[in-house]
Amino acid sequence: MGIFQALGLELAGLSAGLFAGALAWFAVRCVLTGFFSVDQSERAVKVRFGRAVRLAGEPTTRTGPVSEGLARADEDRYVYPQVEVIPPGGPYFKWPWERVVKVSVATQTLNMAYDPESSEANEGGTVLEAVTKDQLNTGLSGQIRYRVSEQNLYAYLFAVKNPIAHVMGYFISILRERIASFEAPPPVAEEGTVQAVEATAVSGVSINDLRKNMRDLNEHMLRESRGSLSRYGIVLDASLITGIDPPPEVDSALAAINTAHNHVSSDISLAQAAADQKIVQSHRAVELETLKAQAEVEPLVAMSAQLSLLKQSGPGALEAYLRNIRLGLFSKASQVVMGVKP
């Protein structure tokens, strides 16, 4: 009987110890480690039982601004659920069966030749090769700026295994297609001007066309890459293509073409400047002669006006004026020769 009583006491103490340990574990697991915070440059998503927490009603990216950059053929392919995004701040609480996934939404910069899966590709991630329409293998250098969009975090965190690799491949494919089919817009300039010569002196050389229209190329890449948001949850903020280098075997020939083009442009500029200077000088000479003629005519016009007024004063006013003029001339003359009527 005493043995059973002792066992009962031991079992009761063991049960109390297990209960106290479970309470302690629950307090540590849920209370102490259940709180978290989100930095200003981060966003967070809760995963509950292996499933990302959706918004109420479980909307998708099919409707809304996320799918604007997609082609109609891809709208059904890239449809992702809208998840509940936890904004910066805290503290927030999570249960033991929940997991928090954080991601940085700060703008980042990458070399456009960067390959996330192979560090040796594209000459160590420094130069990207592309073929032009005239079959020249050019080397492109530049950067892209991107950021993770909180409008489509599901695609970035859960749908795509390596989103950066997909985005770089997407961007490079668009860029190479544009380089291969690029044609310079027709020049808008009057025939015979310097602008017209500069536009046609190196026509047909695709590298020169690309270099002169680098801004248009960057803007085209930014427009065509809008689909990265709905595809991979990444927004491309800027495409900064800074260099387009020809292959070494045609570098000297291209340099000679550009030198001749610069020489022709310089000669035409000098000739046009000299012609403009002569035109300005001619305008000034005409103005001077016009002023001289006006200065000579002005006294005659004034005298004619005075004589008209004198004639209107009376019948003998004009003869009296002429007599006074003759007397003034006679007083100033040393000799007078007068004709005598027969």
C-alpha cells in the first residue's frame, strides 16, 4: 500500500514537472521568439502551414496595374495570388506554426553583363556581346537599376526559384533583339546643312547609329522590360547603356570612317560659318548705304516741305525767298559773273 502511494506521488510530481516545462517552452517559443520587426527598406510575408497568407478574397495579379506590361498571350501564364504584405515597423507577432519571410525592396544596381549562375560568363560579368544587323559582334557595357515590388511579392519569393537570373535573361534577350534589328530614325534636316551631312555621312554603319541613339535605346529597353513586374515581381527602374564597342578587326576601319566623317563635317561647318559671316557683312553694308542715302535725301525733303509752305503763304513769298537767298550768296562771293540779256 505504501509503495503505491509513493508511486502516485512520483507520478504526480512528474506530471506537474512536464506541465511546467510545457508552459515554459510555450512561453519561450511563442512569447519571447514570437515577436519580430520589419526594417524601413524591407517588406515581410507570413507563411502559415507552408502557405503564404493571401489578401481577403484572394485576388490575383490578373487584374490591376501589375499585368499592364504583359502581352495578351502571357496574361494567363503569369497569374499569381496577392499576398498580405507586412509594412515596416513593429513589433509584430507570429505563432509557432507561422514563418516570416523578409525581402529588401531597396533599389539595387547590377552590371548588365552579370550572370548570377556563372561568374565567368560575359568576360567576368563586364561586357555583354550582341550582334548588330550588319553582323558585327559588339561589346555592350552598362548597368541596370531594379527593385523588388511589393505588388507582386508572391512571384519573387515563391513562384520563381532564382528571380534575378530570370530577369537578367529577360533583359538580355530584349536587348539583343533590339540591337539586331535597330535602325536609326530618318534624319529631319534640310538638304545641304551640317545636320544632314552628319546624318548621312556614316549611314549604314549600325554601331554609329546605336551610339548616336543610345538614349532612345535605353528608353526602349525600359518600356519593353515592364513585363518583369508581372513575371518575376521585379521592377526595372533604369537601363543605363554607357558603351558600345566594335570588334577589334573592324575597329580601325570604323575609326577611319568616323575620322573622314568628322573631317567632312568640319569643312562644311567652316564653309557654312564663312557664308554666314559674308551674309551678315552684306546686310551691314546694305544698312550703311541705306543710312547714307537717307541722310542725303533728308535735307532735300525738308527743303521741299519749306518751299511748299512758302508757296502757300502768298504769290510773292517764293520770289522773295529766292531773292534773299541770292543776296546771301552774293554777299559771300568774291566775284560774280552775270549774264546780260541782249
